[in-house]
Amino acid sequence: MNNQTTLKCSRRGSLRALGALTSALLGATVLTGATGDAIAHERVHPVFPTPSQDVTVSLETEFGSPLETFAHGGSMFVAGATGQRYNIRVTNNSGERVEAVVTVDGRDVVSGELGNFRKQRGYVIAPFGSVLIEGYRQSLSHVAAFRFSDISGSYSARRGTPQHVGVVGVAVFQEKTQRQPRPRPRPIAPRPYYEPYDAAGEAQTKSRGSARPSSPSATEAAPSSDAAISGGFAPPTNNIGTEYGESRFSSVREVEFKRRRSKRPDAILTLYYDTRDGLRSRGVPVDPPPFHHHHFTPDPEPFPISDRRFAPPPPPR
């Protein structure tokens, strides 16, 4: 086994030794980005493809058991408790490498800045593999553990953005390969079929388009500071957040990864979390349905006696 892991800088193309890996590691995952890419160690194990979703995300205890997860209203919710440490597992069920840009409470787990999947780098996951993210990255060798805390003690609140507490997000990017993409078929009509083709109709379409309010530009929408984001929002309704916990060893190395589409992810996965009481107050079915005792009543029989083959004679007079 190679006891050295390397760091590859895409700008200079140089290799640097990062240090010895422990013998317990079976492999390394990669943490990648738009400029240079980095990765955290992963636990390699067989993963069976899930046809419905190429990438999945789950929260685990520090011992590897999944946290209680509930489906409600088309979203997924996880129950946590104050002081509990947890990890994030992102699983790649596809046959190609993917990059996963991960945020906790609106904060990127690599940079600690507000989540921005266009500029921030993520974890590269091998085909049919998974990566275990154990905390906010402090360096290429250590992370600050994820641990549930009260809102005021959460990392996001202490950075000035308490309104984002209570959510884990994953933006998934596919890798650009050397294969030439199949050209998209060109439509016969010069405009989409749902637009009118006469001159008057075209003018109406343009007038409708001009009447729509224009979306703010990226510079207008982007806040100037964290404090600017926190202002003007209602207080958070979550009972718990995620703190910047104790430092833990988590080895990573940088690799190259070129996104197929640099600014638009192929999928965005979301997990909401709170205490059981907090989830219960939102209507999430965290409690098992009540068990009702019923007295057994046999169903009526259409043919109570069916062992006679012929009609018996009537009783005597």
C-alpha cells in the first residue's frame, strides 16, 4: 500500500507529498473544485446502484448507524439531539465520478463561507462509492466535527446567518469526459411550438416578456457581508443547529475534476433536520401510529353447513 498521498494543483501541475496515511485507510476520496480540487478519505464498501437516484445523501451517527429519517410533504427530515455528533455520507450510485458540493446550515463544509456551488469546490466520489464527511474542513488533514447544538452555538449563527440553520444541501456535478456529446435535434419550427407564429402574436409574446419583472443580477443579489444577510429575516424556527466542533483527523488530497456544466448542478439534494419535538410541531410523522385493540368478531358464513350432499326429509308431523 502506498503510504503517501499527493496534492495536485491544477494551476501549476506540481505534485506535493501530504504525509503518511494510516494503514486503516482503504482508499481516498477526492475533494474537488472549479480551480483546484481536494478530497476526504472514504470508507470503501460495495454500493448497489439505485435506479431512481444517481446520488443519495444521509446523516449517520459517529458509529455509522443512520439517523432517524422521515418523509413528509415531498421532503426528507432527520431527527437529531443536542450534543450528538453526526457525519454526512454521500453515495454515488452511478458508473461515473461525480463532484458533490456540500453545505450545512447554508455554510460550505470546505470553505465555511456561504454556500455557492458555482465557485466552491466539493468532494469527488468514485463510481459506486461513497464519501464520509465528518466536519467543516480546517486543513487537508483535519476537520471540525459536526455536532448538534442550540441555535446560538451553531457555526452558521456565530458567522451571522442563523436563518439558514437546519438544512444539509448537496449540489451534484457530473464530470466532463472526452466523448463528444450527441448534438441536440434542431426543431423544424423557428420558434417553440407554444409561441404564436403570426406577427401580432409575436408582438404579444414580446410584450408579455417585457412586462415580467427582471431578476436581479448576481451582483445585486449577492450580499456584501454575512451581517447583511442576517438582517431583515424572521428568527429561525429550528430547535438545533450544527456547531463547529472538536478537531478530528480526516485526510484529504486535491485532484483535478472538470465539471460537465460549471454553473448548473445536475441535481440538488436537501435534508432538513431538527429535534423530534421540532419535527413533530411541523407535522412530520415521527411517532408510530397508535395501536388499537379490537375484539375479534368472525365474519358471517354464507353456507354455515356445507357437509350435506342432499336435502334431508322434513321432520315428522
